Amino acid sequence: MERLIVIVGITGTQGYSVAQTFLKSPGWRVRGITRNLVSPKAQDLSGQGVEMVVADLNDRGSLIAAFQNATAIFGVTDFWGPFLADSTKVQAEKESRTPNEVGFDIEVSHGFNIAEAAATIQRLERFIFSSLADTKKWSKGKYTWVYHFDSKAAIVDYIKQKLPALAQKMSCLQIGEYVTNWKKTVSLGQKKLPDGSFIIRKPHSGKAPIPMIWVERDTGKFVKALVDAEPGKTMLGFGSLIGWEEYIHTWAKIMGVEGKFEEISPEDYLTDLPSNLAREIREGHLFHGEFGWDGGDPEVIHPKDLGVEGTSVEEYIRSENWTPLLGCK
């Protein structure tokens, strides 16, 4: 019998990758949810054979309708969209809170709605959730401002505590560092110096292993592996587990330029960003450097444990167009 996967966030980076994998998987039908059926991305997916339906993460009833007859559900939530929204800033000021706290609450509410809706689907076999480590827990309270990690951990905890039947069908995918993050802001990637060389600066050791993932290419294969496996897994999704020092040396060698890593003080990191955004990212990097991406959780497995392999950083570097960063080089 044909199986159905319903993908939350199908027009986003992770969800789109999941769709591409399952569209090519025999015996699977793909349904995606969107708030706007006529958006270019929704139209593109529909043209590829995806059944696109309207649902809203704020409307649990619409999610229940969208999830009907699902064999598997891929759930993903977003912190950054709500966090950066003007309405969040207004609400934060009104409530004397930070946008980080409000963004956390919005993301968590979306996750609760996804989970509660998924729990109503009787034929559901697998619920795969895009999660991240609980930084407060694994740092024993040392880091308290990594809201975009802790929000996802809070959703997983809710499912385990309040929705035990769904928890028995759940596996989690902890997505690593996007190798494409250099495109978002120069502070997160390599920076060109006046002498033509490049440098990456982070507030932790350049040897601290960071799981790096080409999300567009590899998320789908990792989700498929979790769907095919027994539930109860938490996989760290990455193609290379390397430090930033090795990353910049590999990149510079391939590009034919000079490159180096510099560990800087936390106070000097991301000084070009608004304070609440800078602290959010900075504490995340400090957590990764000290405790690892997954916080040292002994239950976390790697792709190789399920017989899959991600794209290496070197392969990504060789495939990417670096002209915007290299300039006239």
C-alpha cells in the first residue's frame, strides 16, 4: 500500500530537501503544508507532484486536517522568523521581555500544535522532528540564552511527557551547522582581510568539532533513514565533524588563498550585531565549543550508525560558487 509523508515547512530549506528525497522514493506519496498555495515555492512543489494543502501552525485544526492518513510526518519549527518579526519586538516591549523570550514562546507553541495534531493520526507510524540540544540542561545552567536550541528541546520534552503514544513513534534529527551560513552575515563565515587573505573568528577553540551539514542536499536522506529505522533515535545530522581551523585551511587550500582561524574573546565576537541577537548566537558558539553540538548526550547517534553518509565539507566547498566572497579573485 502506498505510504504518505506529510512535511511541515516544505517550502523551507529542510522541508524541501525531505520532499526531494521522498519524491524519488518508490511507494511514497508526498504532501506539504503551506499558508499560501500560490506562492512560487508552493507552485514549484505542486508541479513536482507534491500534494500541497493549506495549514497554519497557529491553527491546530488545520494541521489535523493536513495530517490525515499520514504514515510519516516530518515536523520542523522556526525560531528566527518570529524572533526577527516586528510584531515580536512590539510584543516584547509591551510585556517587558526580550524578543528572544517571545520568539521562544512562539516557536514552542507551534511545536506543541504540530505534536498534538500528529498525536490524533491513528495510522501514523513515524514522527520525525527537527530538534536541537537542551543547552541549559547539558551545560548545567551555564548557558541560558540559546533560545533557538532550547525551544526545540522543550517541544521534545513536551512530547515525551504529555504525548507518550506519539513519543513511541518519534525520532529526532539534530541538524548541525549549515555550511551555507556564510551567505547570511560575514560575521558567521570567513572574512576577507585587506591583504587578500581570509580569516574566521570564533569565541572558542578552532579544534572543537562542529557537525557541518549541507542541509539542502542531506536533510532528506537523514530523515528517510530515521523513517526506515525503528523509532526512538536521535541523530546528529552532518557530513563532516571538524573544527573551524580545519574548515578554513581546507577552504583556503581549495580556493588558492591564505586562510587562518583566530579565537577571540566572547566580548569581541559579533559586535556588529544587535545585542540580543549577538548574545543568542555567541552563547550558542560557546556551548558548542565547550560541550559539543549535542551537549554530550550519550543517546545521540551519527549518520553512519544508520548506514547513511552526508556530504563532506570539501565536496561542498568544491561545488559552491564563492564569487560573492572572493570578489575579483
